[in-house]
Amino acid sequence: MKKVLCIALVILLLFSLASCGGESDRIDLTEQTFFYGMTTIQMYPEDYLGKVIAFDCFTYRLVDVEGKEYLCGVRKCSAGYGCKCGKDSVIGFILDYEGAIPEPRNQSADTVEKTWIHLEGSLASEEIENIRIYGYDGDTVNYDRVEFVPFCRFKVSSLKVIEDYSNLNYYVTA
């Protein structure tokens, strides 16, 4: 029954995200729709070009295997999306913004005490960037195993720091 309900929710979300005209040119990812909405956008970015996307997330600095840094807006999610190491991963966007993006806070800690922001903007392109990162064995980085985490670039048009994030979930699930 739970699986049928999840499938129905995905179909409803896909229909609502993919409908044409008017209000459908804006997508508000909420606590309930963040995971499915984000995975759908990253799987079919060409369907979301030109649409305004708004969501709450925390800042996160991702470093690839060459040492290149990416400042992202993310939420933590269950293992399997991108990360194949069996650990939980993050899902979100690489942020392109002409203003200042607040620095991540408590990045390595499993806590809601993060630098939370509300973003509005749009996809910068339909290209997926597969960021090469080192895998993990338990809590230890395994420098012999490279994995790929997919991210789209997000062109931020509006950024607001969220001071009261008590109603936001650090961890989003399907």
C-alpha cells in the first residue's frame, strides 16, 4: 500500500511540475515535495528551463577529487541518489549568484544547525555536472574509490537567509 501511495504521489508531482502555462512556470519545492521535485528536475532538466524554482536549503561546500570547490544549496537525502557508497548523500544545486552566498555552518555534523537560505531562480542550463568525489567506507574517506554526484547549476535571482529554520527538515526522504 505504501509503495502504491508513493507511486501515486510521484505521478501527481510529475503532472503538476510538467503542466504548461500560467502558474506552472513557477515551482515551489516544499518540505513535502523537495525530494521528488529535486530528483525529477535533475533527471529531466530540459523540462524545467525557464521556470522559476523556489525552495529552502542549506549551504554546502562540495570539494571534488581535484580539489575544485562548489558552493551548493542542498538538503540531505537517503543513499542511492548519486552516492553509491551506502551512506546518505546531499541533493540540490550548484549555486551561481552575483551576490554573497553565506558560508556553510556545521557542514559535517548531522544537525539542523546549518546556514539556511531561501532561494528563487532558474536552471542555468540543462547540463548535469557529475562531480567526482571520493567514496566512504563507514565514516572514513576511501581515496581509492571515486563516485559521481549529479548536480545542475542554479542561477539564483533572490537569496534570503532563514533565521528561524525550526520548521525545516535537515533530512528529506521520498
